[in-house]
Amino acid sequence: MTMRVLLASLAAGAATLPVPAGAPVAAVEDLTIRSVTLRPATPVVGPADSVRMVIEVVARGVTGPEGVRIKVEPGAPPASAHTSFPVTASRPGTPARPGPGRGPALAPGPVPGPASSARLAPGAAGATSQEGGSRPATGWETWRFAPERSLNRWYPAGPWTVSVTAKGADGAEVTGHTGFLLKRLTRFGGVEAVREGSGVRVTGVLNRVDPQGDLDYAPFPGQPVEILHRPGEKAQWKKVAGATTDSRGHFTRAVDDRTGGEWRIRFQGTNHYAPRLGIVHQVSR
């Protein structure tokens, strides 16, 4: 069965939140995007579920009901893009200048927020968002974008870019970029730790959400997995060996000089597939 991949851009609505007491006051022309926060920071989708993202932009010097616009599209930010915050444009026609400091923290977990007209819609990537409810800013404001539709397995896995453009007085604009990784679930199957001579043989299968869309999960070949061991429940886990999955996602490895204790498997993940830590297994005879 052939599945159609939908390249989508994020069209979103926003609501401004009250400015905290004591927030620094900026001149109208001091147009600045202070931070962009994504929740969750790294969305992970399974074969049948979906993830709804919330994007929060903190900016000042914004004017007009469409003062902040966002665009979300597959692919990494361009090399020339401003990817650290804050980023500021002091006057019209002046290129944006990145401020000092590190980029925004990307905090995991959904957050409550006002309803908006945001949506994830099929179509050409790069459509620009529309938003309302803004007011001229003399201090920091938070703009929250909450899509009505969610990311799922049919959107491209890997790097995505969030571009944020703020508009100030006299047509001044400033744009900043951040990114996230959309990942698909992985899972282990058939894991066993069996005593073999003076050691233990650990076997299992690593599966991933089927990239072809024919199945829920399919074998994940050519991937490194870590074999962890601890002597007992109160001991620390230690990596004692590794293995690589074959064309069927199967892995096997004999570990010498350990005949008991507890065992589990860890997959570190990739830019397209999520990490996985398997359940605890006891040695079987």
C-alpha cells in the first residue's frame, strides 16, 4: 500500500498574555524577539497517535494585530539564519542582530492555553501564519500559538524549522529561527537473557514505526544497541556490551563472566527515531 506524505506548514493564531509586573520597558523601535519555546521540545509519534505542539514567543516592540507570525516547515534552519536569542532590529531597514546569550530552553510537556485558530494543514510548505489579538507593546509580551491539528507519522521525520517574524513600528521586522526533531517511536521485542556456559547470551529485536506505512512497526536494521547489566536492584546499571541489528532488526551478543543479575537493552535513537530503554529481564536457564 502506498501512503502519501503530506508536507505541511503550521498556520497559527496567537493570544497575548499580560505583561508581568516589573518587566523592562523598551522603546517602540527596540523590536526584539527574546525567546521561542516549543512544547514538547522533541515530539515523538507512534503508528496511530499524534502530538499537538504549543509554540510560545516572547517579544517586545511589536505592533498591530499581526505583529508576530510563525512558519513551521520540514528541514533544518538555513546556515545563515539567526538561531540564537534574543535577536533585535532597532530601526527599519537595519538587519536583525542577534543578542548575547544562548538560545531558548525547549521545555517538554504540554501547557494549557487559550484556544486559537491555528491548524496543521496539508499543502505547500512555507505558508505563513496569521494571528490576532495583539496590542502595541511597551514591554515583553508572550504570544502563544496552539495548532488545532497535530503532528503524526505521515509528516516527515527529522529536522523541522520554526521561523518567527515580529513586526514593529514603521515597518521594522526581525526574524529568528529555532528547530526541533520530529521522531517516530521505536520498541524492543523478544528480548531474552539466557545463561550460556560461563556467561549470558542476550537476544532481541529492535522495531520502529514502519516508514513505508504498510505496518505499525517494522524491523530496524543496522542500528547499534547497548546491553546493560546490574548485579541487583540497588546496583547501578552498567553497559557491558553492544550489538548491531541485522536486516531483520535482530541482535544477539554473548556476555562472558556474568551468569545472573538483571539485564536490559538501550537504543540511543537517531534524528528520525526516538531512543528506547527496554524493560528489566532476569536470566533464564
